[in-house]
Amino acid sequence: MFDYESPKPKEPVDYTGLKIVAMLAPVFFLITFLANADTGLTASIILGMIMLAVKLHWNLRKHIWFWVIIAIILALHVPLVFMVRWPHGYVPTRFYTIPVGIADFVIIWGALSLAEKLFAKNPASNDQNE
């Protein structure tokens, strides 16, 4: 008569967001001390998006090519944060860093997905060989 679903067992809480913020806080304060708050916020948002993309592909962490791609991505971001002249003045930082961060996330996520298709072995082909 009634479609009653039994309650699902509780899963452990995922504290990934809190961990990312805890890792980015020292980065923000260090870059703010060395440069300015706008650069610190930009670096924090971009690093946060990289961490989120890595979290979504965390099952690939045992592959060396995964870490090589992450290292290349991080190396390419250093000039982006420090050499690019971000707008200063009347424009709030979040208006240009959040779209850049989202675009950055999509590019990194796509690059990791493409690399997974190219480098990861297909689990279905392993089952057929056995």
C-alpha cells in the first residue's frame, strides 16, 4: 500500500572540504604576507580547485602518471598566480577568481579524465584474459 523504504545505514562523514580549507589557510596567509590578499585569495581558490579535482580522481593515486600530471599542473600554475597581473581596484576579487577557478577545475578534471582513459588499463579486458 505504501512504498516505505527502510532507512539506509549511516555512512561516515566526509571531511574533505574541511581538510582542504585547513591545508589552504596557511597558503593564503603566507602569500598574503609575501604579496597581498588578492593574490593570496587567487592562489587559494586555484589550489582548492586543484585539490577538488584530485579528490574526484583519488582512486588513481597509485599510478605514477597521475602524480606526474598533478606535478605538471601545479608547475604551470605558479606563473599563473604570480606573473599574471590580476585586476586591482574597484572590482572585488571573487568576481574574477571564482570563474577562473571553475574553469581551472573543469580543465584539470578533463585532463585527469583523459589521462585515465589513455593510461589506465581497462578492467573488463583484464577479466577476459584470466
